Amino acid sequence: MKLNLQSVNFSIDQTLVNFIQKRMDKLDLFYPKIIKADVYLKKENTSEKENKMFEVKLFIPGDSLMAKKKCKTFEEGADTTADILERQLKKRKQKQRQHNH
């Protein structure tokens, strides 16, 4: 899947890029027609431990899906948002199956 990564207030390292790419690629298993994903990583300047914002906009034919999570690490954010998107994709696929019958 084509991934467009943007980081705000910090520079992203290759290890994190690879982790996010791998996690987002798994979404293709649930919905093979994914066009691309825009991923926004933002570090907020707060004293809270959960200061990392992870946002994904997933583009599929005719629509887009969105998931956003504030967490302690970007890896945790990638996992959580991927799980959210996974559920959304499964729902969408189910609806399409019902329309086709």
C-alpha cells in the first residue's frame, strides 16, 4: 500500500516508518482495494505521557476512512488505529456483500 507519512514537531526514523508500513500493509488482507493511506504523526508539547497523536486517513474507491488515537508511543498508535480501520473495512465489506445479493 502507498503510504504518505507526515510528522509534526519531530523527525521520524526509519524503524518507525518500517513498523507503520508493515502494520498498514496488513489492512490489505481485509480490503484489497485500498488506494493509499495518509498518516499524520504529531508530538504534543504537554507533560502528559499520552502526548503522541496518530492519525490515519485511508483512501478506498469512492470513499475514505479515518482513525485517530492519542497514545504513549507511535507504535501503539499504529496498532490501535490499524485495529479501528480493520473493523471499519470489515463492516464495509459486509455491507457490500449484502448489496450484491
